Amino acid sequence: MSDIAIELHHVSKKYRLRRGWFVTSLGNEVARLSARLLGRAVPPREEFWALKDVSFDIKRGETIGFVGANGAGKSTLLKILSKITVPTRGTFTVNGRVGALIEIGAGFHPELTGRENVFLNGAIMGMRRREIQEKFDRIVEFAEIEQFIDTPIKHYSSGMQMRLGFSVAAHIDPDILLIDEILAVGDASFQAKCLNKMAQLKEQAKTVVLVSHNLTNIREHSKRVIWIDHGTVRMIGDPDAVVNAYLDHVTTAMTFGEGSSERAERVALDKPACILDVAVFDHQVHPQSHFDTGDSVSIDIAYSLKAPVPGAVIGVTIQDIHGYPLGGIVTDPNGVQLSSEEDRGILRLTLNPLLFTKGTYTLDAYIGDPTLKKYYDYRRTAAKLVVDGAGHTSLASGHVHYPHRWEKLT
Amino acid sequence: MFEHLRDIWHHRDLILSLAFRDVKARYKQTALGAIWALLQPLSMMVVFTLIFSVFAKIPSDGVPYPVFSYSALVFWTFFAAVIGQGTVSMVANKELIRKIYFPRETLLLAVFIAAALDMLIASTIFVGMLLYYHIPLTLTMLWVIPLLFLQSLLALSVVCLLAAAHVNFRDVGHGLPLVFQIWMFATPVAYPLSLIPEWFRPIYMLNPMATIIDGYRQAILHGRPPDLTALGITMGCVLLFGLVAFSVFKKAERTFADVI
């Protein structure tokens, strides 16, 4: 048996973008043909390459992580590996039984009982009936739904359905396991179960292909990481190196507020109030974007008011790398007053200590009416904070490092 | 081809699971349950008897019209159900097709098994009618088995093409009921084959279902074996057609997930 689990040779995948075959696709072809006959420039076919000339191989027993922006081609790649679709060009070999934790519980039928669905779902994933019978007790136990196994699953909570789906998928005993974003769903105990299962497969020297936006998980579990960018392999290698390169790329690709004051000035002409600039400083008021957990951070927000806006407030919202809001801070209308007498001002917001764990965070700034039902100006990703995380705080999960103390009582 | 057939055999548990799901889900939360499988051909028989026999006085080869029409309706309903439900089965299971790979023809075979079960239920009434009208039970009736095999092969071949087409052009699903209405009247279901003038027969018999449906009737109601030449030719054509249709389906299957 070869020691290569997955091998891709110059794999490309083309999708036709079509809405209504006759209207778009046929119309497009007619347009192309007539353009060619008339000797004009031929309009391109409405198609796009989700993967372009992708080659790599994965060894047996290796855990490989895939990173890349949404739409970069990761899902298409997994679809090819799990035989859901075929590449337009190129060849690939997969040695061994493939199990996919891509859409757990796909094919569950709400009217069937848990037991019936286990057999249906197991069969869809390629298990024989006898095999499911042998594993049935373990599947039910792992899903923790013993009492409800003969209830139609339309009466299950979504969490129960997910546990059952995952449990079936986890018992396929594949040689190669594909995992897509599964760690992003479910509660913490469910995620812990997923991670344990993955660790167990790794011990059994199974091949695991992991796709996730959770870069911490990717970094921790993968032996190598492949960065997919616009359908091509941008980088393959050591998890730390690839994840860091990817992070740098993502954060610099964002548009930041710098250099846009001029534009803000123009916009301000027809807005009663606007945010002019946002800048981040360390405790010595040096411009800075890298911090450690526990540092003092100052955020200066320059604004202008063109007309009297009674009770206007200024606020910031901080998001994680995926744009998920982590918290917001707004000026108290009874505290700091924004007066329209002076048409410009700078507010300083100080976060001390900085409670975020290792990661990259972005900051939106806005100015609005006191109830925040109306925004006069909203600046998306006006600034970024890169937190390196001090000491063991970088091990913790989540984004917040809570002020705390541990005591040994006995 | 052999490899595909082995793949189907390997997935027999999946086919049964899907068929079980289709049957169970279909009659869940219905008061009548499986009686619905009877009502479809039964109500057609009542309507046909009223219109074609009582009002229009169409002959039925000396056999009481209800059992005459039911002997065709039982099998026609099966034929129409396999193709009707099979054609839309890919799209009906699109969530599965987008997310998991399994041989897609298992969905067609599951529809086939579920429809066969319905036919079996509808046949109970048919047997009752044969006894009631004192139709003699003979060994010639066993011709039903090869005829049913031929019909199944034809239905599965047609549905392979239509299901693949429906994934790409939903027009197929819209046009299907219309085509089936016409097809049924082009087949001796409501009237006897003897009603078709000799000169038109060569064209009329191009419809393989005409040979098959008339075959059932001859074997069950009249105790006559079907015309072996016609049956042989039909079988040859259907086999060839089936090979082509299945290959087309397997080729189209590769991109189902992209276009569905």
C-alpha cells in the first residue's frame, strides 16, 4: 500500500454561472457567435474557475489544515476529495475510505425516528446495515440520546440532531476524514468531543483534512497547512509559518482609515457629523498597533460637527478577525459633551488593561444620535489591534482574558 | 457497466433504507395510510368505467369493463409512478446530492421499490376482482413476470434520462404530467388494442407500452401467451435503450452537485 493518502495533479474546477439556461447561457453563446461573425471582441463565457492548477499530496496519517478566505476554493476542494463533484481538468487519487464531516445529519428525515435515521444516514455515508447494527449502541451512547432514540427527530432540538449526526459520521471509521467548519458549530462540550475524536483518529494514524476559519485549531492540530487563495495553492508548509503569512495577508488587505480624512472632509459637507480619523496609541502615546494582553491602549477619534446635533454620541465596536462583534463602547451623553460650537474635536478612549487574548481585532467607529437609531457616520475597520498575548493567556480559548485570581483552598 | 452494477449491489442497503424512508414518510400523518395506494388506480377505474363503458360503450373484448381496465391500470400506475417520482427524485434530494457522494441511481431504485410496494397493495384488489368475475386462474398468467421485468427495465431506462434532464432543465418536471396523459391514451389502457385499425398498427405498436399492456391483458384475462416476436423485439430495443440511458445518467451524475 502506498504511503500517500491523497494526491492531486494539476486539478482545476470550472463552474458555469448561469441563471436560467436559455436566458443566460444560450443568450451568451449567441452573443459570442455573433460577435465572432462580426469580427468584434468575443464576450467571455459566464464561468469562473474555483480551482486553478492545484497540486499537492498528503501522506497517510498526516493531518493537513486548509486556510483561505471565503470563496477561495476550499469547499470545492473538499467536494472533489469526497467525490461529490469531479474536477474539470487534472487527476486525483484518494487511497482509502473517505469519511466527511462536512454536513453532519445530511439526509436526516424529520418523520423518521432517531433509530431509523441512524440507519438511513449511515447507509448514505456508505456503511452496510450489519456494520451499523454492530456500532449502533456506541453511536447512540456517544450522541447521548438513549431515551429519545425511538422518537421522530422532528421533536429533537437542533443540538440533539447535530449530536446524532456527528455521532453517526464519527463512527464511519474512515481512512481519511474530511472536516469542514464543523468546529464552528455546537456548544463547547460538543466541540471538545469533536476535538477528542480528531485526536483519537490521529493516534490511529488516520489521515485528517481540516478546513476551518478557526486558525488556532488549524495551528494546533495540523502537521502541515495549505493556504488556498483565489483557487490556487499560495503556500504549503509549517503551520505557524503559513498561518502567520495568511494572517498578515488578511489584515493588510483590509481597508483602514488612514489617508481618508480628505474624503471624510468632502462627505462631511452633507452630513451633520462625521468621523475624521481614528488612531491607536500605546501608553506613551506612540502610534502602535501591536499590543500584549494587559497593556494600556488609547484610541483617538477625530470628529467634526457641521450642524447642531443635540446629544450626539461617539462609539466604537471591536470585532474579531471574522467580523464577529466582541463588544462596543459608547460615550455617555451625560458625560462627554460634543458641542457644535467648535466644529472639530478629538476624543480619547483608553482601554486599560487590554483584555483580549492573542489575535487580530478590528475596530469600527461611528457617530450617531443618542438612541443609536440613526448613524451620522460609520467607519468600518477604522483601525486594527494585533494582540500577541502574554505568556500562558495565549493558550486559552476565546477572545477575552478575564481579570481573575486562583486560590488553593485546601 | 459491470462495475456500475456491482456498485449498485454494494449499495443495496442504502437503496432499501431510502425506499423505507420514502414509504414511511409518504404515509406519515395520513388517516388512510397505505389505502392511498389503492385509491389512485381504483378511482381511475371507476371514472373509466363510467365514461368509456357506460356512456361511450367502448368494447372490452368480452371481459367486464372494470376488470378489463383495472388489469391495465394497476401496471400503468406503477409505470407512471416510477417515472413521475423518479424524475424529480434528484431535485427532491438536492440537499443530499450537494453534500454527500453516493451512486445517484440508488435514489431511482428506491423510488422503484416504493412504487412496486404500492402496486403490490393495489394488486390485492385486482386478485379480488379476478375471483369476483370468475376469470379462470391459469399458468399462462405467469407471463406477467417477464412482462413486468420488461416494463421495469423500460421505466428505469426512461427515468434515467428524465432525471438527468430534470436536474439541468426543470421544464422536464412541468412537461411530464402532460406527456404521461398523452402516453396513456396512446396505450391500450382504457380501450382494447382491437379498437386500433390494422393499417395504423405498425405505428401504434412502436410504443413499447402498447405491447406490454396488451400482453398483461392477453395473459391474465384471456389466458393467451403474448406475441413472442413482438415481445422479443421490444425486449431487445428496451435493453439497448437501457444501456444508453444508464450510461448517459452515469455521465450526467458527475456534475449533478454543480448544477442542481
